[in-house]
Amino acid sequence: MACLALIVLVTMPAGAQEKLEGSVSADFISHYVWRGQDKGRFSIQPAATLSWQGLSIGMYGSTGFSADDEHEIDLSLGFQRWGINIGVTDYWETGIDKNNRYLYFDEMKGAHQLEANIGYTCKYFSLQAYTVFWGKDLKIDGSRAYSTYIELGVPLTLGGVDWLAKCGVTPMESAGTSTPLGEEGIASLLTTSSYYYAEGFACLEASLRATKTLDMGFSKVPVFAELNINPYLRTANMIFGLTFAPF
């Protein structure tokens, strides 16, 4: 879908193309935390987007320096008007398919997942909801999980710094796996479970980010510090990062 949207944007008449807006950026972060989940240490996250009259397509990636860090590629297609946004994102990351094949689209064996999102943003808050609808997204009992994440963000400015407070929850049981702790006898009846988000309603993220934009002359560079807490896992991280956007 993202490729089709790109073809439409590129082949549109020259007059319409003049209204095209594009951006290229890269985030450099000390710790990659996504929806309360630890995704690895220092990471570089390049991104590029094209937008036209509310329609946008984007690509995003994350690469860590450790061999154990996950590598991620996301493609997105979205539309926004009057503060309302809808979209679809294709997530792919290493560690799911043992061969780490990108061009492999088996729903139950591959590493791709499709997620739909809908939300509303105004100057006072942003409310977003995300649900996985394709890919290996199964509950422990084998039924479709439709793993869902809902996030509320509230921006404010204090002391010349831009602040963003966020709270993210999952409303229900998400995808999960159950692993036996033993191989024989009673031990084989004991299992440990792990979840994409949680086994039921849970708060996955409570964070506060402070951002200050530095004027470097050739480019403005937002620098941020963030306290990110996962109440469900009882973990916390202090994250530092900056965004370099030359275009």
C-alpha cells in the first residue's frame, strides 16, 4: 500500500507535486524504549516522509550497535484532516523469523505485522489507538489477539522547554507465548508466559519528556531527556536523544 501511494504521489501532475512536502531525519538515542518495552541500548533511527494534502507515506528504521539489539524497518501510510488521523503501519524486526527474511510474508511464520491506527490531535492533547490486525498475533490459547495500545499525550511549555507527558495502556490480553519449564513429569506441567504487552488491562508506559531545540545555524536540532516508566513491568529508564533533520 505504501508503494502504491508513492507511485501516486510521484506520478501526479507537476502543479500538484509543487505542494508535496518531504522530510528526512535521524534520531540518536541512548536507549530504545517502545511502548514501555526495552528494545536495546544506543540506537540510530533514520526516517523519511512524503506528504500531500493530508496523505502521507513514511519509512522508519532502528539499528543498534550490539548484535543482540533488534533491527527494525517500518513502512506507514496515513491520512490526517481536521485533527483526525488514520493509518496503517507494516512493522518488521529481527528475531521473529529465524532467518530474518524481509521479503517473506507468511502471516504465521514471517516477521511482518500490520497495525491500524486512529487518533485525534489538538493543541491540548493527543489520543491515539493502535491495533494489530495481521501477522502472528495470537493469544496463548491460539485465538487472534488484536493486540491494542492506547496512548494519551499532553504537551506543555515551561521554563522555555517543551514538555510532553504520556500515558499508554493496553485494554485487554495481548499476544503471548507459553514455554514449559521442564521436559518430564510434573515439571513439564509448569510453564512461564510472556506477552507482547500484558495478560490483561495494564499501564505500559508513563513518561515525561523535556525537549529543547538548539539552533546550529545550518539546522535546528531538538535535544531531549525522558523519564520512561513501565508500571506493569516495574521498570524505568532515563533516556537522552537528539534529532538531526538537515532537510
